[in-house]
Amino acid sequence: MKDSFLSCKLMAPSEIKVIINGPLNKEDNRPFLLITDSENIETLRVEKMTPFSGGWSYDLRSYNELELGHQYDIVLDGFSRYPLEVTNAINFPGFDKKYFYDGDDLGAIYHPARTSFKLWAPLASQVILRLDEGGSSRLLVMNRHSNGIYHLNVAGDLDGISYVYIVTNNGIAVITTDPYAFGSTQNGEKSVVINFDKVALPLNDDKLPPFKKYTDAIIYETSVRDLTMDPLLDFEHPGRFLGMIQKGVKTQKGYPAGFDYIVNSGITHLQLMPIYDFQTVDEREPARFYNWGYDPQQYFVPEGSFASDLTNPYSRIRDLKLLVATYHEQGIRIVMDVVFNHVYHAHLSVFEKVVPTYYFRRRKDGRLSNGSFCGNDVASERLMVRKLIVDATIYWIKTFGIDGYRFDLMSNIDIATARLIEQTTKAIKPEIMLYGEGWNMPTELPEGDRSSMFNSDKLPNFAFFNDSFRDTVKGPTMDDRLKERGYLLGASSFRLGFKFTFVGSCLDLIFPSKFASANQSINYVECHDNGTLFDKMLASNGNESYQVRLKRLRLINSVTMLAFGIPFFHMGQEVGLSKNGDLNSYKSGDKVNRYDYRVLDERYELYRHFQDLAKLRKRLPFLKEARADAIEKMVQFEDLGEAGLIIHYVNQQAIAPYKHVMMMINPTLEDQYYELETYMTLIFSDWGYVAERHVQMREIMIEALSLLVFAY
């Protein structure tokens, strides 16, 4: 019919709504026909017709419930043939239960004589597997099963073969990669069949020291690219996985860099910013673009721009396994930064191509939820989305030996999914570490179901980035409040709040406790987000001299390392790296983000001080106490002058072999004086760990901007 068009949607298993835009007579009684798989024809019953401005709406009913997996078309005389859109079926009661698949064999599972391909696509009427080899392609129709799985066993040795799926949803066929792909060509253009026997190697889990509680950790965050991109140093694979394990690299003054720098630092956990396949760096020419990688593309594939051989799908897998194994050999665990809360572009993602609208959370009006502020939120509460997230966490542990996960915008993940992650991952690796950003993001998920720090009591085995610690110690991080100071930058009024954060925010001290134990508090003042600590000081304390700012830096690093909770440091924080005021450098390039080892050469004493801080934390086990009741019995605070603070550790049984330990913090620009009741041995000072010197003192001068530890 001229100047008219028709749309049709499945509203319930046997109910269809048809919208006709254009002129149509009310008396027109032409039948609506439903054609199934181009064969069966049924005349639909018209239950209601409603006029609106410019057309008509029809409520139609089939005599049978429509089963997914078929191609349905609506035909009305005078119109073209229109495919029935079935995407609403994902919201039908019981959909998730009916189509849930609990197998562990999604993706391409390789065997020398055959490969099994499985794809979950419950809305699809057809899935075709296209195998590409040597310039030619094979098209193979896959078999559908009742739970929405399309499966095909393909005979022969398909090692390294690339493949895609041609998925037909709502009458439209699209080419897509495999959401469970384990291998990939460059830039995620095709999935690749992987023979894991070719990349088998020991991951050296047996070389890792015991790890009993989260507070035993000292976490150091870096990007694979950032650590090894200094052009003045001799990295053979700059910006790549192998660059991170190159031994013997020296700065211009001969200090250790890269791998040796990390190993000698004293940290226990190395947190790597995204190492899964992300979208906005060209894997053919990685140097042309820079991105942190918080734009997920493939959740089961390592990032290709980090591979030593950019063209070989196996290189990225082998290189990452070597990285993990090499750090494990040195007793350092690897934490993987994962972004399960959003993808780069929902409408163009593999998930939308395979199961339209299923993987993304929506508002009541149908628009995408945007609690991530990245355009979309992954619907973790849906059973097959939850399964994908859990399967991914299992895969990276089993395949690459990952020791922990840092969850980006964790409150966008529902609590039930977080608990399942904990249950399944700890069953494989009991010492795994689970933590994330606990901000309460405005996602379309009830607040009580969000994995936010405000629900920390529901997730006792997860830790959260403690923004109270960050803001109390250094002050606000946002650009409009950068000039505001925290306690250790000169705001003496923050002393009461500092006491609360120092004990891991797990005691009702000044403020109600945030966490059940110090195991849940990630104590940090700098991470990849926002500006660096050094740049914050330039903004808030720019009137102070360079040397004063370095003393503040050393003091803040000391408190971060020694407070109750889990110390966390971003790359270069220990020596005061700067990003020249860039507050969001996610795509600002190597010059802004890389480790500039010239700064290490200038401030090597700060790195030595950091090493000694790690030594002190490890040699005084009570600093790692996590239980709130034990901390409360152990710690007493005493104010020092107008702004300083003394922390007394007094429970003799807890602090053995000492009877009394005292930490003195002077955040002011004036020296402070204190007389002890008895002589005590100096354990730690601005010169580092000095217990072996057996220096005993009774009358003490606490220099400006310093921290001292005494014991007897």
C-alpha cells in the first residue's frame, strides 16, 4: 500500500502487535497471515484495533504459542512481507530459566580430530558457522537445541582456523565473532580456534608464598604499556607483555627498571590495568593510539597490542602466561582489572548481535541504563550474563593463573553475581583476592542489590576502594576541589576523620563503621583515575617548596603502607610521578602516562624508603590485623600538639615480640617534641627501616612532615 509501512512485535508467546503507519480504512478486513519458516501459514485472530494519528494498531493472537528458533513473518495483502520481531521474549516470565545453559563448553573447544562450536542464541532462527582458511570459506548450518544453544562438531584438525558466526535475528542476518572466543585475529575481526596444548607451560603457582588474609597484600597498580615505554631505556618489547618480564634493564644511573624494579619493591600483588582484548588501540599499529583499555571487546582474549608478534593469535596467549609465570616465580601475584559493568558500544557489540537487548540493563522507558556513564550497563542479573561473567573469571584463573580481580564500577554488578564469583573462584584458588570500586552508581538495579561499599556487609569477602581514606589523607580529587587539602596536606581539622580511616574504617570511631573488618578497606590516595598525588600537591600546596612536597609525599606513602587495611599504590606514586595536571589521561598517550625513569634517578631515596616501608609492614605482623575487635583492643590514639598524632599499639600478645609500639605522625611544618616514659628503640624513620641500628631514645624530636616508629 503506497506511503504505508508495517511493524510487528511479539508481545507474549501467542500475542502479536502490528503497527500500520499510513492510510487504512477501518472496514478493511484483509487477514493478517503468520508464516513460519516460509512453510506453515496461519491466519491470526484480530482481538483489537486502535486508531492513532497517522495509522492503526492491531492486537493479534495466534492459536498456538510461538516457539523461538523459527523465522516468523507477517503478511498483509498490499504490504511487503515483514519479519516478526521477537526480542521482547527475553522479558517473558520464565525466559531465563527455560533457556539457561549451564555447560562449560561454550565457544570453540579444540580436539585434534574435531572442534566443537557452541553458541547461545535463543532468539535466533538460524546460525551459520563460517570457517575461513587460506582465502576460502566454508559455510556450515548449526543445529539448534531446546535451550537456545546452536551446536556443531566439525571434523578435522582446525588448529588456528579463524571463524565467525552468521546469526539471523528478527529476519536480519549479521556476521559476528564468538562471545566466548579464546583466540582472535587482529582488532577482534574474527575468532580463532585455539589448541591450548601449544601454549602449555607451568604457571608456577607453587612458588607463591602463603596468603592468609587480604591485609597481607601490598598492591601495586600499573599498565602493561606504561611500565616499559620510556624511550631512554633498553626494553626489547616496550609496551608489551614480554617487556614486563625483561630482566636487567637499568635506568641511566644504573638503577633497576621494569621487572627488576617491581620485584625489588617489596609488593605482593601486581594489579594490571585491562589485559583482556579492548577496542580502541589498533593492534596493527599500537603506537598510533593509546588507551587504558576500559572499553571491553572480548572477555576471554588477551589484548593483542601487548603481544610480541602482532599477527600471531597464539602470541598474546603465550606471552601473558609467561608474564604471570615469571612474576609467580618471584612470589608476586597478578591481579586482573576487569570491566564487567559496561562495553565500549552496546549496539555494535557481539552481545547485541547474538542476542539483541538481552545483555544490557534498561530503564523502564526502554532506554539503556547508564550507571557506568559510558553509555550502557551490563545486565549481570540475567542468568546467561551472570554465567558469562563467572565463566570469564574461572577461565582466566585456570588458563593464565590469575590471582585476583579488581572490579571496575563494581556496584553495577548485582550481589548475587558477586557471591557466585566468590564461590566459584575460591573453589579453584582459595587465596584469590576480590575487590573493586564500591561507588554507588545510578544503574537500574535496586540499591540493595548493588555490589557497592554501602552493601559491604553482604559481601564480607570483597574489599572496596576506601574513598574516605583517600579524601581524608589528601583531600578531594575532582578538578573543582583540587585546591582543598586533606589531613596530611595541612588540614589539621581532619585529624578526627583520619583516626577513623587509619583503622580501616571498621570501627565506630567518630563515624559509623563502613566495613566489617580491615580486610575490606583498600587504602589508597592515588590510582589510574584522576590526577597523581604529586599533581594534587602542586594544586593544593603549590606555594610550598619542592623539598616540602617531597616530604609530604613520603609521609603520605608511609601512612598508606602502615594503616590498617590493604595498602594500594599506583605506578610511580612512590617517587612522585606527574601527569602534568592531566586528570583523566585514559587516552593521553605514552608521554603523559609512562613511567619516566628520570624521576626515579632524581628521587631514588624515595624508592628506597618505599622498599623499607614494605619491609616494616611485613616484619610487624600486627600492622596487618584485620579483625575489628582486635584492632579496637590494640590501638590507642593520643593527640600530638595542635595537629599531630601518636598511635599506641598496646596489646602485648598482639604485638609480640614487643610490649609497646608507638607511631608518631607530624603532618605540620613545625618540629614537635615528645618525652617518653622510658627508652624505646627507633624502628622506622625518614631514613627507612633502622631497627638493626639499635638506636634508643627517650626525648624525641619529630621533625616536620615525618613519621617515626618506636618499640620496646
